[in-house]
Amino acid sequence: MSLSEFALIKQYFSSVGGAEGVALGVGDDGAVLDISPDQQLVVSVDTLVAGVHFPQDAAPEDIARRTLRVNLSDMAAMGADARWFTLALTLPQAEADWLQAFSKAMAEDAQYFGCALVGGDTTAGPLSISIQMMGTVPRGQALVRGGAQAGDGVYVTGTLGEGAAALQVFSSGCSYNDSQREALLKRFNRPEPRLTVGRKLRGVASAAIDISDGLLADLGHIAECSGLGAELQLQQVPVAPWLTEAVNPDQLQSWVLSGGDDYELCFTVPESKQSLVDGMIHRGELLATRIGLMTSEPGIVCLDAEGQVQTVARKGYQHFN
Ligand code: ADP
Ligand code: MG
């Protein structure tokens, strides 16, 4: 039987090597390593494979920006400042035009987000790009998945569902108009890493994760790592109004709850900090919505507008499934 992605990591890679200097190892959006008395290094790596994470014929600019931003999103989820990255490129062939466009877009984004390319590796083979991102965080302030307590509020940034909806644009027969297509493609190719939000949440959020595999799966990771469950108010989950109008409700719900690729942050806030966070939201300093509550009962319970429990298939994206 083939192992799921998460079972595979747990079984074979959760405890390889010594732990000196490792404040947080396998299992979060990034590892947290002790490097100085006042700062910690946050490290993560993500690979994007042609035909799996982006279409085979995607433009080099789009591939560059998406790969960098997806990796920056993990820094945001850790509350880290992105600083440096290495780039492993596997290319079917070395085409000057492709490389020119790819490297220019990557340089522009790196400058914009304040991080620098410091090394990498280049090989021939099917198109695949890995970025190892390194950031820093003041000691003890990294946002982790396992810090939530029962009673903490659950929040999410931005709107959900567009990442999964964008995949439809690549398949034939989609019925979006031009501006909708453009909005979805922008969302897919240039997801917005929530680095500023992550920074603001240091010392405020009790747990955080970025939504790469779908809200239920990723909130599920916070719940499991914290030894808790959660109650989700389905009608509070933020969705772009135009998407609600364009798509049938069942399809939309599945994209919003179980689609991946949104790269928004899901975070929890203790009761003592909720008025602070709600004030930031109210004043427009934090683009986030409260969507539920952490509970001591394991599992994610979805409630409709009447408070009735809704059964929702919890299937986030997993490789090897
Ligand atoms: P994310 O979606 O935030 O990028 P993943 O779901 O890819 O995180 O990975 C979950 C956790 O498992 C992370 O802490 C990651 O570092 C770790 N991980 C994934 N693959 C491996 C591996 N082959 N060896 C060690 N750790 C791994
Ligand atoms: Mg992540």
C-alpha cells in the first residue's frame, strides 16, 4: 500500500540526526534553529514540479514568481523575516530566453520581498524548481502550529477558494469572463505571501500555518499539533463575492474548505488578545476574519448559519494519495 505524504514524513524523516540547536524540527512550516542569543534562523524548502504544481507550458516569469512566493508564504506562517534563499533548478534544456525571463522575474520579486539569492544547484532533467528559504525571527517569537489552546479564536487572512478555482482556468470548458480569468491567474501565479501579517502576529497569535493544502487540512494541522479540535463557522469563511456568484455552492464549498493553493494564513488568538486583533481588523490594519474556535474535543466540526453540524469531506491536497 502506498503511504500518504504525511505518513511517509512521520515514519521515515521525523527524527533523523541530532537535535543540538534545533528549537523546532520537522513538522512545522519551517524549522527554527538557534543561531544567536537574540535571533533564530527559520528554514523551509518547497519544490514545484512542471505538470504537478504548474502547467507544463507555464511562462518562465510565472514559474519564478510562484515558486518564490510559495516559499515566502512559509516564512509568513512562521512570523519570520525572509532573508536569503538558494535555488535548485532542474531544466530539460538551457534556453537563453527562458532563463532571462525566469531570472529577471525572480530578481524583481526577491527585491520586492527583501530577500537575496545566495546559492543553488543546476541540473538537466524534467523541469522542477526548489527553493530553500531562510529567514530570521526574534528569539522565541516564531509562530508555530502547536501553540493553540482551547477557547482560542480561529482567524484567516484574505479570501479562500480562488487558488483551487484557478486550476479550472487551465482546463478546457471553464466559463469565467476575461477579468475573472485574469484575477484567478494572478492569484495562482502571484500568490501574496502574508509576510507583514506574520510579523504583526508575533507575540499575538498562539499558532499559525499557511493554507497550502486547504483550510480543513491546514487548520487540522494546527489542531493536531496543539492536541485540540476546532469548530468552524462555515458562513464566516471569507470568499470573494464575485466567486460566490460565479460558481455553484457545492463546488465553491469544496474549493474553499479543501482546495489548496490559497497561501493565506490561518492563525489562532488567545481570548486575552482577541480585542487587540479585532481592533486591528476593524481599523483595516489586518485583513483577516474570525471563522471559529479551538476546542478540546479532537476533530474539526463545521457549523452552518443555524449552528447545525455539517458533514464535510475533509480532503486536503496530498501527494501520493
Ligand atoms: P508545508 O506545506 O508548510 O510546506 P509540508 O506539508 O510540505 O509543509 O511538510 C510538513 C512538514 O514535514 C514540514 O515541517 C517539512 O519540513 C517536513 N518534511 C517534508 N518532507 C520531508 C522530508 N523528506 N524530510 C524531512 N522533513 C520533511
Ligand atoms: Mg506551509
